[in-house]
Amino acid sequence: MSAASALQRAIYEALSGDTALTALIGAGAITDRRLATSTSPLVVIAGIDSADHSTATEPGEEHTVTLDIWSDAAGHRQAQAITAAVRAVLHDAALTLAGHRLVLLLHRDTRLSREGKSRFHRAQMRFRAVTEPAI
């Protein structure tokens, strides 16, 4: 399993297993894609960009993880509450990855916006992760 795949699985499991987040979004509201008929609120693991982060002696990868939080509630309040819960779960988390070791996972930034003329509000969160192969 690639480091990005292992990281995505670990993030999904951590978010799915958090009762505070589940209380805000409901069960089954964490996914890797947003369908046209998706319910709201929703946390989408929108993408993971990976790059080589090896040193002269150690292999490694750096990942930018993008999460999209979707809400159709009036205003940004619900999206802000969900982003706070997601950050509490993931920022500096010690996740276990299959075949890899997570060196760090840090919240980078969050951008909140209204999605065009739709009823949806979207918060886009980015995290920086560094992984190494497990020895």
C-alpha cells in the first residue's frame, strides 16, 4: 500500500471514530467524493498531493492533504464547528499507517467560502503530513 493510501485510510478511520465529529455530521458523512445527491453536512477527503521528501540516507514523502467540509446550514457557523472538530482530531495526531510511519501531521490552513449561488458553504482544510517507510 502506498504511503498516500495508508494515510487516507488512517485519516478516514480517525475521523469516523471520533464521537464529537460524528455528533456534528452524522454517521456515514465522511467520504472521498461528493456526489450530486450527497447529504449535508459532509467531510470529503478531497485529495492528497505527495512529493519526495527523502534525505541523503532516509526515504520519505511529504503530503498535502485537502479536506472539504460541506454544509447547507445558513451561515458559516456549522462549517466552522466541523472544521474545529476535524482539526482537533487530526492536528499533530499520532495515526498508525499500514507499512509506513507518520512523522508529522499538522494543520496548515482553512479557507471558508460560500459555494457560488448554491446553498452550500465550503471549508477547505489543508494538512501537511510527512511519512517514512516502516522498517
